[in-house]
Amino acid sequence: MALSLQDVVEGAHMGHPDFRAGGKKIFATLNADETRGMVSLTPEQQREMIHEYPEMFVPASGAWGVQGATMVELRQAGAEAVGEAMTLAWQRANAAMAAKRSRPAARRRSST
């Protein structure tokens, strides 16, 4: 599902598969035995997904979860809900990369 999104590549991070927008920014992962995944949502998106699908989504533990890292229980997962969460995470990663690319140009303009 992740690989069907534009410019996504599969990599590996800490011994398990990850999916990167533009080949750079991780937006989703799978655990080693592929029973759980993670999507990187905003905290608001995370709350909405957990409210809508409490059997599928839970916050990751610690600070990662507070920041929107959301665990996906794949045995409970429906394709539509996972597709929605995956797309949101992919969009978030792309937006973060675009913002990072535009920052240096904005700094140059403000210092002239």
C-alpha cells in the first residue's frame, strides 16, 4: 500500500522495513514480524483515527506517540482506514520536506 504512493521507497530502520517519502522522510514502518505498523500523523489526525477506529490505532509509547506516531494493529486493520492513515502520513512527510527546502531561501531573502 505504501509503495503505491508517489515517490515512495522502502528502506530499513532499526532492523525493520520503513517507507520514505521522496526516498528520505520516514512516514510509515512495519515491525519485524509484520503484525504492527506505524504511521506518522499529526496529533490531531491521530486523535481522529483512534476515535474512529479504536481497535486498529493506538498512540506509540512515549514522546513519539504524543507527537503523532500511531501504531496500527494489522490483524484488526481495514484497508480503507489504513489507506487513509498512510495517505495522511505521506502528505505530512511531503509537507515537512517542502517546508525544509523553502527555509534556506526565506532566510536569504530576509537577510538582504
